[in-house]
Amino acid sequence: MKLGELAGGVPGSTLDGNGDVEITGLAYDSRRVKPGDLFVAVEGLQADGHAFVGDAVARGAVAVAVDRDVTLPQGTPVLRMGSTRVGLAQVAAQFYDRPSRKLRVAGVTGTDGKTTTTHMAEHVLQASGVVAGAMSTVSFTGSGGEVDNLSGQTTMEAPEVQAWLARMVEGGVACAVIETTSHALVQERVGACDFDVAAFTNVGHDHLDYHATWDEYLEAKARLIDLTASSADKGIDKTAVLNRDDASYERLARRPIARRWTYGLTTASDLHPLDLNVTGTGSRFRMRTPLGETDVTLHVPARFNIYNALCAAGVCLALGVSLESVGTGLAGFEGVRGRLEPVDVGQDFRVYIDFAHSAGALASALAELRPFTSGRLIVVFGSTARSDHDRPGMGRAAADFADFFIITTDDPLDQDPVEIARDVQMGAEGKAPGHDYEIVIDRRAAIRRAIELARPGDCVLLAGKGHERSMRMASGSEPWDERAEAEAAIRERLAIR
């Protein structure tokens, strides 16, 4: 695409220099510039891209986009913007020919349950005959293919988001579901996505290291409604799907949008269950919706998955799926890798893998498993380097909800895993080391210790790593597979017996 054509699609931008320059790619990291790229200088948390425009040109960038004056080699075309953070999204959307306008798009945000709800909605769409794709913490799917998300980001930067949407369009996808974080909304990574549905799981108290207050965190999430309401018209009502039972509801409900549907466990919600029957492996209920009623059987455990299913149902109904197809589709959903994922190789106790890596998520997962655990509830977990504010809270969650817990390592990066474990231990007041819990820094050994301790009827939860395929240490990323480690530990124990 020629630079002038690109600039013409970016509101508020001005072009200095040759607009006939051919742009063959986009870059926002000067170290990854390729010849023919437009380099967009974005101010990040660690560095400001404006300091590296010279390096970008030296590496082959044929033009740069800036939001302040910079020194450049003479003759370098410059795209000037009010904000390169906002502009990066617009440039990416324009470069990939505004793919979200050729799809029906739902965004799913919230603190917990985003990934499951995203893939649940995608599954229902596919089961109903709609070619669908998804972008989540776990993977990117579309047109029959699936690629693991190894980026370390739930929602990638705008050029990657737009590139995947374009790939979906090329593959014949009709509907896309995007897991959308508060970081992504604040940082404009989805700023040029034309959404049709904004869905919310819950708004807890995570990420308060990034957002100063819960109010600020909620405001960041609420941007998804504003973005959806102002997006291009594609012939369906712009819809917000809100959790009526969550503390965020009253505030989110004040945001103007064409249609607002609520979900929850009481009849006060537009989508709610009737005759609810919950078991250790799933649930069964009749779902009432604004479009009628249908029977639902879920084959994924935990009460929070009922909420996820109601939210996913709202998304799919808003995107045009029939009520009967929604009920059928939910029945066929078998879960997401690393989300209360069962591990069963013939042992006489239960083992689950879950991504719970915050105090709230850990408490929720343990609380859900408790009613269906006849023996002891044992959990293995750690705290990441980035969750320093949440470490004692994780210790409290384990102390409150588990019968025995093992504190271990989870992505310590350049921090001392022993110090992290001590921070977690501070929250376990009233619990005695050696009797109520242990600290086993090596995660592989910690998993084996939990499996060794488990007796018939016990339940072991391996929390924190979930679907992830690496452990990030000071020395770099090391390969990691939580399920493989769990299966190996169980088989070792069964072999000894």
C-alpha cells in the first residue's frame, strides 16, 4: 500500500514527504523493522519509540509515524499524528483493509472467565453452522486452523490483531470473538476494531498494579461498550451483554448502547437458568432468554461456567444464532485447555489443571471444587513476578479454601522464587508449615509431592500455569507442560503401587 493511501485512512494524520512510497509492512519495535516497513514510534512502559526512529530508518524503514518532532535523515517521509498509540491501531486497520468491517465481531472482557467464554461462544457459532474464529490467551483459531498464542499477551498489539482478522476474512470466517483485556482497551490495541457485541464476565480487583483503582479498572473495561456503540453499522443491533450479578453491573449499564442484555442466576436477568442442577462434572438447566427458552446441558464443571455459558449464549444470540442452536452448541463444548482441565490416567483421586493465577481466581476455583470433593482439597500454586501486590492474598485464598497446599514457582523472571514464596506464605496466617502446607520451590517436585500425598476421594488442583508452554526464569524461558508433568507424576505413583 502506498504511504499516501495509508495516511488517507488515518483520521487526523498529516503526511510530510513522498506519499508514493510503497509500504510493505508495519513495525512498532525498531529491532524488528524490515525493509519497506512503516515504523510507528509508540511510547511504551519501558521505552519511547521516538528515541529509535533513526535506528528504524537504518534498518530499512521507508517512513515513520510520530506524534512529536524527531530528528530524521533528510527526505524520510513522516506521518504525523495526534497520538501514535491511537494511530497505530488506525494504521494497522487501514493497512489490512479494515477487516473487522467484513466480519461480525464480539469482544469479551472481564477479570475471570474471558478465555472460556470466548471459546465457548466460538464453539456455539461453529456448531450452528457459522464459520467462526477466536483470539484468546490460549490460541488463535479461524477457518479450521488453530495456533497457540505464544505472545505472552492475551490481546496482542494492533498490527497483530488486524493481521489475524484479515487472515480470518481471507479464510471465509463470518464471526470473530476476541478476548479483550483492560490493557488492550487502554492501549488502543483494539481501537480500530468494529465490534458488534461487548460482553462482560465480571470485574474483580486484579491488575491494580496497572490500574490505580478499581474505578479506573472498571472504566478501562467500559471502553469496550463505547467502542462497540460507535463502531460501523453491519445491520445488527450493537449489544452489551452484562453480568447482572456482578458489582460492575450498575456502572456498566449506564453506558449508552442500542441493546443491553443481562445474564445471571436470578430471574432479574434477561438470560437465566431455570431448574438448575449442578454436579461435579457439569450442570443441566432450562435457559430463559429474551428470545425464548431452551434446554442446556454443560459438560464443564463449576458454577462459574454456568455464568460463562449464559454470557456466551448472549453473545451468540446477539450475533444471530438461533436459540435452539445455542442450546445444542453449549452441550457440545468440552472446555478449554488449562481451564479446570481434568487429568485422569486411572488414579482414584481427581486432578485438575487451571490457569488461576490471582487470589480471586484461586479462591473461586477452590470454592467450586469443594462441594464435590469427598476427601481433602490439595492445591499447588505459586505467584508470578508481576503479581507482587497479590502474593499474600494468594496465600490467604489457599489457607481459606484448601485442606493442604504447596507453594511453588510460577514465572519468577528475574526475582528470587524463594522470596516470592515467602511473600505468599505471609498470607497463610494461622496455618502451620509441615502440617497445613509446604514450600517446594521446584514446580516439578511440587506436583509430584501433591500426587504422592493424594488419597482416594481427594482432589488436587494445579493452579497458575494452565495452558502455558513455558516457565519464565531469570535465565530465560524454559519449556513447560503442566499436563505432561501431572500425567507423569500420576503414572509414577501408579507404577510404584
